[in-house]
Amino acid sequence: MTYGSFSYGSTSYGGSVPFRRLTFDTKFFQKKRFENKTVLKYFRNTTKDLGIAVRSKEPEVIFNFSYSALVKIGIVLIFVCGYRVKSRVGHHIKILEKLSQILNDENIEIIGDRMRKKRNLDLYEGGIIISQREAKDYLDFTKRIIKKAEEYLKNQKSLF
């Protein structure tokens, strides 16, 4: 399975108005324009993490790299809207909220937040057990969101 097979030419991102008017809280986001090469670099990094999740047999690895890819694709779409994410407490929540709004899919916020909470339990509370089935479900969800994001990005080309 291949991800990230699209290109944008020499476009700079961050200067257009998305289909829906989105508001970005200045506590978590800073207005910034991004060049095509920066957006593409971050997208490739997203698909690298997804590839690690796809190739792994370990449920914890699949889960962690799926979550990482989900957050990173949110960052990519936020870039395209003309903002960068500020690193501070709660920024993953805001990334997932914004990703959900941009792709108009409330499941991103719901399932993404569930993934975020599980990751935090694993990281800060001594670990959790992720079943093979659960890891596969989260991976399938993340693949679907990245595919949806890729379509969104392809459709944005005419707006810039």
C-alpha cells in the first residue's frame, strides 16, 4: 500500500480561505504561511509513521505509530489552513479537534481522543495492554483518515 503519491507544484500554503470558515485559538495556533516543500515534508513524515504501523506485528507499536500519524496529519492540514501548532499542554486535543473540523468528521475527535487517552495512560501511568484487534482497528481508522486528508489536500490545490 502506498501513501503520499501526490504533489502540489510550487504552491505556498496558508494564504487561502478554506471551504468552511475555521477559527484558530491563538493560545494553540500561530498564523504562518508554509511552502509546498514544508507541507510535503510533513506529509511524508506522517506516511513514514503509518508505514511503520502497517509493517509492525506488535500491537503497541501499531497503536503508537497510528496515533502519531493521526496527530501528524492534523498538523499537515493545519499548515494548509495557514497556521502552525504551538507546543503546549493540550495541543494534541486541539490538533484532533481541528482535524475533525477540517475533514468534517466528528469521529476523528471522538476516536482520536480515545487514542490520546490510551497513549497517555501507557506513557504516564505505567503502561496498558493493547490487543491485536484494538491495534488493527486504530490502524484502519488512521489509514482511513489519512486517505481522506489526502483527498482534501488534492482538492485544495485549486484554492491556492
